[in-house]
Amino acid sequence: MTTRNNQCPVRRPVSQDVLSLFQGAERVLVLTHQNPDGDALGSASGLALALCGQGKTAHIYLTGNRSDNLLFLVENLTVLEAVEEPEQYDLVALLDCHGFDRLGPDEGPALAALLAGTKKTAPLAVIDHHLLGDRETASSTWLWDSSASSTGELVTDLLSALEWSYSKEAADALLLAIASDTGFFSQTNATSGALAAASDLVAAGGSLEEVDRRIRKDWPPRRLRLMGLVLNSLELHFNGRVAIMSVTPAMLEAAQAEMSDTEDFVEMGRSLAGVDLSVLIKDSGGGQGAVRVGLRSRGEVNAQALAKSFGGGGHRQASAYNDPCAADAREVKTRLLAVVEKYL
Ligand SMILES: [Mn+2]
């Protein structure tokens, strides 16, 4: 992101290669990572709606779990149960990740093989802001910037560079994407670029009030029941700098809730004065390697480095991992507490 007069943010440039792909495509398959979060589903929805607005066809294919409160994002779009006749697509867009493996250990490679096995393989456009692991096929075209707050910001920049107008519905989806990945514009990644994109989206009819309601104020009672139980599990360590909460199968049962009801619970720990690292351990009873750990940090604490030490990833202030050597919440906590001080 460059600036004019140190004030007016100039939109991120998008390469002609990327623009040409989207200008030329008529039938686009939109993919994102497994268990899509707000940025994944919001950016996929925003892009698909904008494509439809141009008279093109866009199909979305999702893998893993979908959060009930985000499903409104795709209710007016075609969401495929399975990818069929892959030769019908003249472009595949991969959003908020840059490898098919992120669509799931089995489903991702199977889909990659299906798409590559057609007579005329569609080009792949990758739109992502995650730090690079192994690059996807050499034939892919990239709109990638790890300094972008979100994939929603990148898609907004793409639409701006394409000079495509888009609906309020698309603007809301993209606003939701950016809001999701920036802690509702409160983290260090809420940059002038993120706000410039959000400004465009509000100008196009997007509503932060509606996005706030959708992702933070539209929950079923079971979420609050579960929140009470999870708050009761709060422990503070290292002079109050590390907050740890756990979700266990017993809590889910008692609250008649699901793991998807824990969205953003990790923020409760980060809201405490003095906490630099908030940890939410999500154990749904899957056993060894299946316990998910969400991390949120403040200031200089690098949650990404901690997640990486357990094989996970994400961003500096928001990341996650599964500890392959721990079988339940208690083991995850013990192993985390053994190393966490190094990252404080
Ligand atoms: Mn993202």
C-alpha cells in the first residue's frame, strides 16, 4: 500500500494477468479453505456475487464445517454439493489459502486431481494473504499480499481495479470478511488499506451495523449457556499475561451446543487488562491430534510463532494449531504451558 500526501491511501495495484483472468472468465468455480471462517466465506461470497453481477456464472464449493451464522452469505448463490463436469469452468479461484491441501487432507488433493484431469484445464487464480508455504502449481496466477488484512480486502481491491460495480449484498459480504480478520477493525492489521477498502464497501451500500449484528449479535441462547461454562474455566498464568480457557465435550453436552458456537470466545480472554496472549482450547472429544487451539495476542507477543512451534499457523495476532501429541484439553494445556514463556 502506497500513500499520497501521507494521507490518502491508494488502492493496491492488481496485475494485468489477474485482471485478464477475471475479465475473460464466464464460468468460475470459487473455492476456499476447509471450515471456512468469516474472511473465507465473506470473500468467496463477495467475489461470486460480483461475478454474477457481471452476467457471469459463479459456483462455490465448500469443504468441512460451515458456521450457521455465516450461511446467509451464500444463500443467494449456487453452492455445489460436489464438483461435477469440471470442464465447464474457465477459471478456478482459490481464496484465503494457496494450496488445495487447505481444502482438506483428502478432499483437497482429490479436487485438484479432478480439475487437472480435464481435457482443457481451467487456469487457477489464487487470492490470499497468508504467509507462503509451498506454492500451488506453477500455472496459477496470484493476487497475494501478506500485508493485506484479509482476503476480503484483496477481493475489494480486485473489484476496484476491474472497475466493476457490485451490490450491497456483495459489499456486506466483503465488509464482513475484513471485519472478521481484523477483530472488527481493532487489530494492528486494520491498516489504512483495510479501512480504504472498507470505505469503498460502505460507499457501495455495505453496513457495518448489519455486519456487526450478523457476526456478533445474532446468536442462539445455547451460545450464551456455553459461554458461561467456558468463562468458568478461565485460568490466568504468568502474572496474568496468559489467559487460558477450555471447551470440553462435557460443556458442549451441558449447554446442548456445538463447537461452532465458540466463534470468537478467545476474544474474551484478550479483553482482560494485562493479558498479552489469550488461548482457547477446543476439545470436542476427537482424541489425539484433534484438539484445536485458538490464539489471540496483543502487542509484541507473536501468536503465529507459538502456533508454528506446534505445526500450526495463521497471523501474528491471531493463529491456531492442533497439537499432534495431545489427546485432550488437559494435555494440550500442559504442553502449551511448558513452552509459552519463550513467546511472552
Ligand atoms: Mn483470512
